[in-house]
Amino acid sequence: MGRWTVAAVAAAALAVGTLSPAQAGPARGLSSLVIAPEDQGADQKGIRFATYNASLNRANQGDLIRDLAGPSNAQAKAVAQVIQANQPDVLLLNEFDYDAGHEAAELFRTHYLGVSQQGKAPADYPYFYTAPSNTGVPSGFDLNNDGSVGGPDDAYGYGTFEGQYGMVVYSKYPIDEEEVRTFQNFRWSDMPDARLPVDPVVRDSGWFSADELSGVRLSSKSHWDVPVTVGRSTVHVLVSHPTPPAFDGSEDRNGKRNSDEIRLWADYVQGGETARYIYDDDGGFGGLARGERFVILGDQNSDPRDGDSLRGSIDQLLENELVQDPRPTADGAAEASALQGAANAGHRGDPRHDTADFEDQGVGNLRADYVLPSKTLKVLGSGIYWPKVGTPGSELTGIFPFPTSDHRLVSVDVSLRNR
């Protein structure tokens, strides 16, 4: 699947004498991570993985390319500054519009990440990966059952144009492009015991017709297994962005889809018989082999205790025997919950773990974004970039209208040695 990978930038960097990340080792800038003092030395040897729903999506196809064509877009500069303050080695950006020429990903890499923002050290990423998304891809069916065919709600993933709300992975380490697996076309009905929605009026009838089930895809954007090479080792970077469990009706088709999108990675990392049903876009079946190193990244749109996702959805990962949850925290997240009140006051979860600042009256702040390493990796530290009001960096988060995004960057540092 290397046809979708952009790695030529690495060769260009080496041609002018720049060391590859594998040679030079991970670069570090100012960090907002909460790391115990005894881990400070170990952190210098670690690899920082991060996920960030950066809200770099636009209303029309091509708008993001135009916004990034020059170096002065205010939102892009602020997003880049957040990234430079944390200096992740491997970074997933959710809600980054996809284009077939990968222009937006390259423009953001060179015009924003690679240029110092407000005195921060540039974040140089010789490697990045991006691929098509189901968002905005016409299904040809009336998937929302409103009596008409067409529009964003009838696409395989919600979107007004193909690639809206897409994804991109940036890496300081080489990406093994020949071994990348994508699962964009995996059909929802091909998951055993899938939580397919039922018509709330005719309860013995499925929400989707037989013809629709033959085409409806599980992933609202896509699922990617992006192997990153660190020295002689490989870490499988498993990225996705499940649909929000909202914007539907009593059939809860989005809530059920969200849960099964999360389940795909839970089954994939189990491998063996559990993952035998999973097929990729090249026709390969199965999941990871036992003992593989992996990190699950993404805006999962599911809080373990609050919000509208089906109970237990994110627990499919958090309670998986092969996955560890570093449970990152931020004092700014707890402060925001207390200051904003409303729905936040009724939440059961610890607000220090919140990663997204949603509408306060109906939803409140939630833990939606996750970096979940395999137990074959040693966690050195973790954090959420949510500074308290009045402290450095708080101007980059703020409140609506957000200078960056309603989500916060989440990071975890790991060592390839699990002891």
C-alpha cells in the first residue's frame, strides 16, 4: 500500500546531509508532559507518541490547501506551536482534510511544523503517511433513511466532500510503507456479532437493507496499521477516528458504529482466531502476532464513564489484556471542568483525564483521545496539553472559539524495553 505513502521527503533530507531520525535519535523541545522526576533521564531515551484532533478541516474541498499555501494561517500556526511545545516523535492528526496529492500534509509539514512558532523549536518530520478516508464517499444508498439519497449523511462516512475530516501520521522515524495495512473498505456486516442498528419502529427489521449491508463500511474514516521502524524494532501505529456516537436517532446507528470501530482494534491486537475475520484493502486477513509492539492512537469519541457512547465501548481497549492505559492527566482539564460547570458538574469521571472541551450545557468535557501502548512497551510518562488559565500555552487552548481545536494533544513516552 505504499502507493499512498509519502516518504520521498526523507530521501531529499538525506541528500543534503541531514541525518534520518533513526540516526540522529528523537529531538526534544519544551514539553508539557507530566513526567515523574525519576523518569526524566529515561525520557531522553524514550519515544513520544501523540494524538491530536487538530480541527484542520474545512467546509470545501481545497480550502485547507489554500489556507496552508502560505505560512500565516492563524489556526495552523497555533496548532503547530502546540506540536512544537510537545515534540512528539510519532504524531497522528485527526480531522485533517485528505487530498489525493498529499499537498495539505506537505504544506503543513514545511510551512508550519518545520518553522519556529513563537520561539519554539521546529518539529521536523521527514516521514508522513496519509491515505483516503470514507468521509464524503457517496454510498448510493439512503443510509439515514430520510427518503432521499445523497449528501454527507448518506456517504460511507459523514462528510461534504471526499476526504473531509481525514487523518495524517507524521514521524521522525522511518515508516515501513510496504507493510502498511489499511481497512477502509472493510464491511460492517463482516464483523461477527456486529452491533448493526435495528429499525426502532419495525423492530424485527434492520436499519439497513440487504443491499445496503453489502456496501456499508465499518470505518467512518479508515483504520490504518502504520509500522514505524525504530532501529531494528518495529512499532505498529494503529490509528483511527471512530464516528461520534451522536447525530442520529433512537436506532443509535452512530453509537453502535462507534463501538464496533473501537472493537476492530481490540480484535486486531488479539490476533489469532479472534482477528481471523479482519481483511485489509489488499485482501490480507488477520491481525497482529502475539508479542508485537503497538500503540493505538486516535480520537475514539468515547469516554469510559460519561457522554453518549455505548457503555463499555472504550473499555474494549482500556480493559484489554494486551493494552495498557497510562491515564494521562492535566490540571487545566480539571480547572476547565470546574469553571465551566453545567453538564460537567454531573460527570462521574475524573475531569483531570478529559481531553476535549465540548459544549457545556448538553455534553460537557470528555476523555475522547487516547494513546494506548501495548504491554510489550514500557511507559515512561504521559500528559495532556491543557495548561491552566494564565499559564504559558493557555492562549493556545482557550475556550470557544478555540484558537486551535476543541481537543487537546495527548502524549505518552515509551521505551521499547518493557522492563
